[in-house]
Amino acid sequence: MNVLNRLKIRTRLLLAVMIPILLTAATLAWTTASQIQANGEAELKRLENSLLEARKTGLQNLIDAAEAVVLEAKNDPSMTEAEAKEAAASRLRSIRFDETNYVFAYTRDVYNLAYAPDPSKEGPTKNPVVRGLVEDLFNAAQVDGFYGYDWMNPASGNEEPKMSYSTIIPDWNWMIGAGVYITDIDRQVAAAREEIEAGMAEALGIILLDTLVIVAVALLIGIFVGRSVTRPLKSVSNMMQEIADGDGDLRQRLPDEGNDELAELGRRFNAFVVKIQDTMREVGATTDQVASDA
């Protein structure tokens, strides 16, 4: 209360108008930003899942087709098992997709059966990284077939996230699979995130602009209302000061029309001035009488 008493009434009125508006604007901005961010994150998650599911579906359909090709050779009665395996591996080498991707095939002891980019690299491998990956792909094939991992991308020269799908050929104990890099999904999600952030910035900009307009209007209203309060009070103060100094014009009156507190103050002040006038007349009359009697 002491702090407010140090402020002028006009300042208090302006604060009473401006503080609720600014608090409301800040709350609205925070709520809007939080809502946009929450909705944006949910939309980004849906987008990422949708793109990833599309890749998974494509991989699964491809490997299902590759499995059918292998099983066709496996079940061909005109070929021996060795001939069927060679035919199946040859057919797998011919399957290419997205220009650079291919179908691979391994045995349980990590023997590369089909490697379309360079068939000369087929055969046994002792690379511990490859051996670990093949084991993971065999394990994934026994669950749902999908397995995500990071792998060197020859196109970029960097390790990038990759999604693979694999399945096992019964009796032969082959694992056939294919994988695709999903870095572009991250790029699409990042681009969508930038759009959402731009939308949030635009929304906050609109809120800020609206707030400035409302603040300007409220400021004008506050000044107008403040003057309607402080001007009569100033008049009372000036008249009281003049009366106290002995130079007051007791014929002046304050506006007393209305039902508000200022009108009531005007009526009471005017009544006070009338009493002073009456008192002054009585004093004057008494003084004149005393002077005449003397």
C-alpha cells in the first residue's frame, strides 16, 4: 500500500488497466506457443512414423517377393539342391531397387551368398562387424524381421541410420534381406519442424501485434479515464490551496452532476465553500456593526 501511495492516481489507474492486459497477453502467448509446439511435436511424430512405416512396408513386400523367387527354385523338382541354391542366389543378385539398393543373402555361419554390387566379394567373412550384423539380422528374422542400425553410406561417406527387413528360408537356413537408409526421413522431419517453428513465430508475431494495438487503445482509454478523475481532484486541490492562502474565489464551484464519487465530492466541496461564504458574510456584517457602534 505504501508503494502505491507514492504513485499518482493517474499512474495507478494506468497500472490497473495495463497490468491485466499484459498478463493476459503473456498468458495467451505462452498458451498458444505451448499448444502449437505440442501439436507440432505430435504431428512430427506421426509424420516420422508414417514415413518409416512406408519404408518398412516396401522392404517387407520386396523381401516377400524375393522369398517367393527363392522358394520357387527350392521347390523345383527338376533341379538338385545345389542347382536350386545356385539358381536362387543368381536370381537374388538380379534384384535391384532404388538404383543402388539390393537384396543380400547369408548363411548362419556368415557366408555371403549374394552380393549384387560386387559378386567377387561373396563368400565367407571374418569381419567382426559384419558377423555381428548378420547375427542380429538372423535374430530379427525370427521376430518381426525389422532391424535398425547405423551403417556406412558409400554415397555420403558417413555412417547413417538404416532400416532392414530379413526372413529365413526354411531347411536351407538362409537369411535373405534388404535395407534402406532413412536419413531422408530425418531431413523431411527437420523440414517439417522448420515449417512448424515458422508457423509458431508467425502466430506469436500476430499475438504481439494484437497486444500492441490493445495496449495502445487501453493506454488511450486509461489516459482519458485518468484525466476524468484527476482533473476534478486537481481543481479541488487548487481551490483548497487558494482558500488556504486567502486568495480563493469563493464563487467558483466544482461540477456536481452525476452519481459517481467525484460528483459527490463536488457537491460536498461546494457546500463547504457556501458555508465559508456564509461565515465570511457574517464576519463582515459583525465587523461593520462593531465599526459603526464605535
